[in-house]
Amino acid sequence: MDILRGERLSEFSPDAAEYTSSIDSDKFLIPSVIKINKTHMLMLMKKGIVNLDEGYRCIQALEDIPKDMIMSPKLEDVHMNIEALVIEKVGESVGGQLNLAKSRNDQVATAIRMVLRDFILEIASSLNRLREVILKICEEHLTTVMPGYTHLQHAQPITLAHHLLAHHDALMRDGERLKEAYKRVNLSPMGACALATTGFKIDREMVAEFLGFDGLVENSIDAVSTRDFAVEVISDLAILMTDLSRFSEELVLWSTQEFSIAEMPDDYSSTSSIMPQKKNPVVAELIRAKASKVHGNLLASLSILKSLPYSYNLDLQELTHSIWDSCQITLASINVFKNMLEKVKFNKERLMELVKSGMIMATELADTLVKEQKLSFRTSHRVVGMLVKRALKEGKSLEQAIKEDLGNIIKENTGKSINVSEEFLRKVLDPVENVKIRSVKGGPSPDEVLRMIKERWKALKNDDELIMKKRESLKFADEKFSKEILSLKEVIKTRK
């Protein structure tokens, strides 16, 4: 007899069984479902709902189930497969108590949260290692001047450290979002049963504590119906992958011959099957594509939820795959990007060459005219714009244009006469000094960037400590549960 269908329904169609089975996604849940069953049974025993000897036999049978167990699609999911194995081992009169005062609905919601919280901690930890790599590169390039870009056009001089620190800070916020999401993930739905709890006097808090949760999803309908915690995490991962994709896109651009800013490592590049000179940044390219897959998972998850009535519907089963897929893609992308970035070589000479090749000092020229010639900024902006236009038309460098044309243009626009001194030129055209004077909080001056880097190292240390505390909390719950099982074993021994 099918333990799930019992006498209510005739045998399930094989194609329907295969179509509705969640076996592929459930492989992630096996250890958590085993632990949930053990914990729930321990609670039933402690509350006097299940006989100690029978309950302990169930727990022993659960402990014998391998974490890579083979599951039958005929039994639909991991929950029924595990129950079937227990019944096979200890008989239905004992193993048939396994699902007492619980449901697959609260059990699957709990198992998903347990696996997801582990993924969050692993992803956050890997993200911290990537941040560590970025900060080390920033320290190496505090004075490496480069063009800052807007609209992919040369804008103002900055440093490579300043630019890379912007990427770091985006990834740091990604970690903060995951930390916030963890609070809402690490709540236990167990005890909600199918949707309306149970008439048995169970202890939801006890189960939550043994499973390492920080509290309950209290409303029993909410507990089994919601997947907002998962959508929140997928959304966080989609943002993270977007940030990683933008960073990857820059490395792809910078490694082109046109930019020649960065050289990608050989072992993270490929060549062409026909063009022997090629060095293709394929890892960075794939990160861009894989970001889109996480974006797709987010949209799929929202679409699944948007029209579902409360409480549980099997539609929710389809969302689970999107969770694991997003977590796996993000974790792998972070790790491979970190390993690649450690080996990227940045071309300091080329960066300085780019800075000196165009009109990137124009903003500083406009600012200097305001400070030294007392022009309004709008007038100065117009004057410098005219100067740049004339220089480009006549093929002059900015330095040459300043010497030959700036005085005349200012005279034409304001009636004022100025003397362009060597000191004036030095201050305006020196890219290193240009960066140094931008010491406003958050600016590119080496001193200010160094201050920010030091602050980021402190934040990174705090984040590592928080992850360690979360892991220790889960480990403590495991150890407490194990002690309870050992104590129970001794009690049963003395009874015999």
C-alpha cells in the first residue's frame, strides 16, 4: 500500500508521479529533513505524546538513513521517502508515528530555511574573502592614477584604489543585505502542521531551539504559506550578481587592446580554435551571463507567488529549485571571481598614459579659474568648454591650448586679462596633485582612500566575527540536541 495515498485514492499515474515529484530539488534537504524528524520525535517523547521506546526506535532508524539516500519519485518527495524507510525498518505501528503532529507543509518550509541559512553563511563568508582580495589590491594602488569615467568617457583623474574600493563597497552592502535576510530566514515554521497546528500539546519553541532557530514564524498559516524569505534572499543574490557582473564587465573592457588597462590571468582565459593570438576573458564573460540566470530565478519566484491563495499549494514546490540554483550560481561565481581577480595585472604606465592623453584636467582648470581668477563657475565652465573645443579642432594638447588660447578666450568672455604662469600650469596639469587635493570625505586622494580602506578592514573583521557567531550558535544547538539524545539513550537503558 502507498503510505501517502492510503485508501483515499487509487494508484498514482506513473507520468503524474514523475511530473509532480520534487526529488531533484529535495536532495539538498535530506540531512535537514532527517534532523527535523529526529528533533520532532524527541519533542513528542519529552511531552509524553509518544512512548519513549517507540520514539527512540524511530530516531535510531532515522540515524541509519544515509545523507545521499536514493529516493523514489513514486513517493513524491524526500519526506515520504524518509518515512517509508523508517516504516520499513521498524514497522508501521512504530514508524507510523513519525508524522504525528506535523505535516509535510511545515516540515518542508523548515528544511528549506535550514539549508538556506547555511548557504547564506557560506556565501557571506566567500564574499568576505573576495572583499579581502579587493582591499589588498587597493592598498597596492593607492597612488596609481587612472581616468575616472562617466558615460565611458574620460571624466576626472582618480586612483585605481578609489575605483576598486567602489566595487568593494557595493559588495559590502550585498553582505549586509544577506545578514539582514538571515534574521528572517532563521525562524521555525515547525508546529504549524498543514496550516492549523494540532490538538496535541506540542512544544514549538523546543523544536526551534534544538534546530538552531532564533524564533518562530508564529502564525501557522503564514508559516506554511510564505516564501518571502526565499524571494528576499534570491533578490539579494540577484543584486550581488549584478554587482559582480558590472565588475566583470569592466575587466572584460579593460583587458581589450583599446584599453590595455588589465591583463587577465592565463588560467582564467581561453583562446580561439582558429585565431592563435586570442586571449578571451571567458570566466568574466560567463559571470555576466550567470547573473542573468539569477535574475530569471527572481522573476520566476515572484511569478509563482503572485497569484497563490493561502495557505499551501504545490506551486511552491517549483520555487525551491530557483533557491538552490541561485545560491549555487552565486557561490561559484564569487569564488571563481576572487581567484581570478587575485591574478589580474594592472598596467600603471598605461593608466597614466590615458590620463595624460586627453582633456581630463579640464574640470580642475575650471575650478582653478574660479579660485584664482574669481570667475563664477558657470563662466569658467563656458570658457574651458570653448578652450577644449578649439584645442580639439586645432589638434592641440590641453597644455598648449592653455598657453596659447586661454587668455584670449577669457578676455573675449569677461574682459579680464590673466597671466598664465608656469605655477598655474603645474597645478592644473599634474594628475597626481589633481588627485591629492580631492581629499573631501570619500574622495580619491591617497590619504582619504587609505582612511576608507582601514575602515573597511575593521568592518570586514566584524562581519567575519558575526558569521562565526552564527555558525557557533548552530553548532551549539546541534550539540545540545546530541546531549539530549544521549541522555534519552541512558534513560531507555535503565528501563531495560
